[in-house]
Amino acid sequence: MQLFPNIAGVSFGIMKTRSLLPCALVVGLVCGGTSLGGADQPKDKTPWKIVGQLEEACSCDAACPCWFNSKPTKMTCGGGQVLFIENGNYGKVKLDGLAIATMGQSPEGQTMMESYGNWNFAYYYIDEKANPEQRKALEAISGKVLTPGVSKKTETRYVPISRKIEGKEHQITIGQYGTFHGHLVEGGMGGSPKIVNPPGADPLHHEYAQGRTTKMAYNDADQNWSWSNSNYMLGTFSLDNVQYEKFAAGLAQKMQQMKGQRAPEEN
């Protein structure tokens, strides 16, 4: 059943350092599940794959400049990502119909990329419908796809995560802690505008459609947000461990190149 509109030719089905290269590297470290201090940790070899829809919103005006390594339109960028998994697995553990989410906030006056590791907080939310085995699997995938290592202030909570679609309006609820309602905006030539491969892109954000929130609220992590008409993003994803392994390998090569470019400058 067609519930998402056509977005500039893409049909959706139901159900952020100072140069651009370091910017992409930082995002890769975040979304590849490798913290800056975690190089010596054992690697998780479990094969996994998830397919579904990304719902995302933040406090910035649309479109969020953080993906282009620019400073937030407000003093900080606060928001979150919710992944609704249509079908997926972690090894032999089935993950169909479950969801994961994160909410976080960058420090004042800094881009989300240059402030990596020093965000004000990063909280993670796991679908409470998941059984213990599924919860462990979802936590592992969150550690690769969402934002591990970005903040010293973290918590993981098990809550109901839901989505209701009424016409163009998508209503997302993360337990008792947060909610946002968003809709896609109209492009100048019809359809909805989409952003493809921004400087901060990772496999999850390679392409997404642009919209605005109707409202957004959040009351966890000592926060009390309430705003409207801010940034909203909608996308689909098909992610697996092989993608992220290749992504990490490419990042490692870029980091070596960047290190080599810096050396003459330091001498």
C-alpha cells in the first residue's frame, strides 16, 4: 500500500572538523560504530541487515546545515533519528517490525562534526517489544548505525516507539520522552526536494527527502524542548554489515591521506 508520496522520482513504500573531508570522516566514525577511543576493542563479526524507513527531525531550520559542516541555525542542534525496521536480522535473530532511535544535542556554537565526542548528550531508545535476544541485537546495530561515542552522557532506555501516518503528516512517538510530527515540503518544480550525498553522508543518510516539523517535543536528558517549523527528514534504508565494513575501510584510507597532507604543513 502506497503511504509515502513520490519524492522526485523515488517511491517510498510503507508500512557533521572544519574541512569537508574531516567532516565526512567524523560522521563515518559515528555511524560506523567506532568510537575515537575504541580502536582496540574486539570487532563484532555477526552478519546483520536491516531494511526500513528513517524518520529524523532537529531544532535547525530546514534544511539542517549540520550535514554540510555548518553551524546550527540555533545555538545548538538538538534532535533525533528513528529507524523503523520493516525486515531485518542480526545473525539468526529476526528484527522485523521493531524500531531503534537516538536523541542528542551538540554544544553551543560548534558544528556537530567538530564537537564529536563532546556532545551535550546522546540517549538511545530500543523498542520495548523486542525480547532480550532482540534487544541485544538492536543495541549492537545501534552502535554501528547511530551515534556511539559522541558524548560522555549516555543512557539506553526500552520504550514503545511508534509512528502514525495521516495524509502527509508523520507522527513519531518515543515512549514518554519525545515526539515529533513532520511532513515533506513541495519542491519548486514539483515533488519533494531531496538531498543526495551531502558532505556528512553515511550509508543511512546517502539520500533523504526534505521537510519541516509541525511540532517537536522532548523531555529526557534534563531537556525540555518544544518547537515547530524546524528541520524534518524522511528516507528509506537498506543497510548491512558489509556496507559499514567497506565504509570504515574507505574512511581509514582517507584518514591516512589526510595525515600525509598534514605532515608537510606541520614541518
